[in-house]
Amino acid sequence: MNLSFKDKKALVRVDFNVPLDKAYNITDDTRIREALPTIQKILLEGGSVILMSHLGRPLEKRNADGSINKEKFTLNHLTKHLKKKLKTKVHFADDCIGKSAVKKAAALKPGEVLLLENTRFYEEEEKGDPAFAQKLAALGDLYVNDAFGTAHRAHASTAIVANYFEKGRKTFGLLMEREIANATRAMNNPEKPVTCVTGGSKVSDKILLLEKFLDYADNILIGGAMAYTFFMAKKGAVGNSLVEPERLQNAKDFLKKAKDAGVKVILPKDSVCADKFAADAATRITNSNQIPNGWMGLDIGPSAARQFAGVIRKSKTVIWNGPMGVFEMAPFAEGTKTVAKACATATKNGAFVMVGGGDSVAAVNQLKLAKKVSFVSTGGGAMLEFLEGKTLPGIAAIEQ
Ligand code: 3PG
Ligand code: MG
């Protein structure tokens, strides 16, 4: 982030797509907090900041009459919080382009911030419309992309806008730099042994990630419902557990590839099973390949959790993406908790531990272990795609 910001207006794309409660209070401001250093650096250097972001998916979730629900999706919900955090003037423009945005951007003084309205109020945003991107670009002298969480989208404000700033007038923000540096450290020549832990419900969501892990992992631990597709592929009895029959061949192929590559794949020996998908279900522990009909695996069992934790604690690099069970329900949270604690122990023992991608991040936050692992990503889908080895449009736009 080595541009000179003095007396410049920096157009900064952030991912302020944060969760809000029914009264529009921010329930988790991680993404905002993590973007503050970038904003503060620009302000301290004597520049001003024009912030743009999306919030939610307003075009999908319209009012009954087809209009956009501006009350729900306005970024103005964040203005007060930003003022408090930045301790400076934060203006709000109720349109991200157009006369008022232009006027407010022009009037912005060094040290001040302008927050633009939700870029997704325009369908041109998601379409990556060049004319719309050009209007956004006209608001600033420099462009900073710090929206790692949205870097996998080729949208107007995340990627196309960068075409209107030549080299030397665009850069990554500090958050983006941190995300890229940490994920790269985990993937490129990581210190061995390397353990990749993955979970979540579907093999289809994670198969590309699993295949990429074969490039550098020593151990791959598979929890979550996706494990049952693997057990079924190995002719185990999985009862009523969630499986993807159309992914059985993928699962078989993956196990074969792992064997050929000398990578150890560990599936959970046992499972916490339930007679229904509910927090008050009857539960029992069974072997994961001997689940009776009428029962479904909703968490890795205690033996599996111990085994997973042991492998994690002995690793020098750990990448964790995806929960081990339905951790939102207390009876099925233990596996994820045990893995999270083992990640904290491994970090303490000197390992590099990165947690990335949505639900596992929520789990680490819920357990208050976020500060006890080496790095927690702000990206869900973006981190998943980065780890899959894909080129993210928001990154390519700055690098090209
Ligand atoms: C996210 O939270 O996943 C990012 O902000 C991107 O949002 P999207 O999934 O609606 O594109
Ligand atoms: Mg998403």
C-alpha cells in the first residue's frame, strides 16, 4: 500500500457486508475493524477516504412490489459505528454515483471520510458494467482495494473500477495484503507437517479445495456431513446422514489420488448421531460407517475428535476450513470445539494456523479463540477460492 495519499481522495473498496440484527445493529464488526488500519493510514498521511461497499443482496431480496428495500440494505446503518471507530467526520452519500456523491466527494477535506450508499442498489454493480465503474472511479484520485471478502466477485466496484486507474494510482489495502500474505504462506512451501482440516455439509463445495490440498498437505482431516459421502463411497452404513450420491465417484477418486500422492486422509472413526435434526434430538455415539437407519451423524465423535486434535497439535502448518458438525446446536458442537482448541494449542507451540472460510471462522469467534490462532480470514467464499488456487478478480485487477 505504498502510494502517496497526501491531499488525495482515495476511493477504497471495503467489504462492510457485516451481519445486522433486526434493529440494524452490527452483531459482528470484524470486517470493519480489520479494514480500519487502511483507512487510518490514508487519513494520517493527509488524504481523504471515499468508502464503497455492498451490504447483503438487495437485488435478490426485494420488497413485495419489486422495489429495493433501501431501509434494510442501506449502508447508513454503519455510519455511526464508523464515526466512533475512526474518531473523524464520516459523511454519507445516499447514492454511490450521481450528483450528490460527486458533490460530497468533491467537498471532502483531508482527514475526512465519505461513505457511499450500497453499490448493489445498481444491477450494474454485479454485472461489472464499465460505464457504472467509470462513474465510481471518477470520485477518487486513487483506488485501494481492501475488500478481500468480495475479491472473488468480478463486480464493478471490486474489479472493473481498477481499469480506470493506471498503475501507480491503484493498490491493495493493508487487509488485502495480510490476507494474501497469510494464505500464500500457508500454501507455498509451508513448514511440515502440514495438516488441512475441512468440514461442512457438502463434498461438492469442497472437492476443489480437497484436490488442491493434495499439492502440499501431509494430512487431510475430513469432518462435517461431507464425511458421510466418503463413508458411503467406502460402502459404509451411514443411516440417514446427509450424503451426496452424485458425488460418490468424486469421493472415491479423491481417496485414490490421495493414496497415490502419499497424503494421509483421516475420516472420523465415530460420530455423534441424532434421531432428528434438532438440538433436543436423542443422541448416541456410533462408528461412522455403522450408523443405523433412522439416525444421522451430526458431529464427529469423541474418538475422532481426539485423533484429529492429536494430529493438529503435532503439525507445523494447519489450514482449517469448515466446521466438524452442526456446532450451532450445543449437542453437536464438541467436535468443532475440540478442533478449535487444538488449533490454539498448535499456534502456541509455534505452528502457523490459518482459519478461513465462513463457518469455521464463526466457530472460532464464538469460542473466543480468534486471537489464539495465527490468522483468521475475513473471507468466506473468497478465501475458499483463494485456497482452491483460483485467480480472484479483485486481486488480478490490482496486479495487472
Ligand atoms: C460475503 O460475505 O460472502 C461477501 O461479502 C460477498 O457477498 P456475496 O456472497 O453476496 O457476493
Ligand atoms: Mg458469500
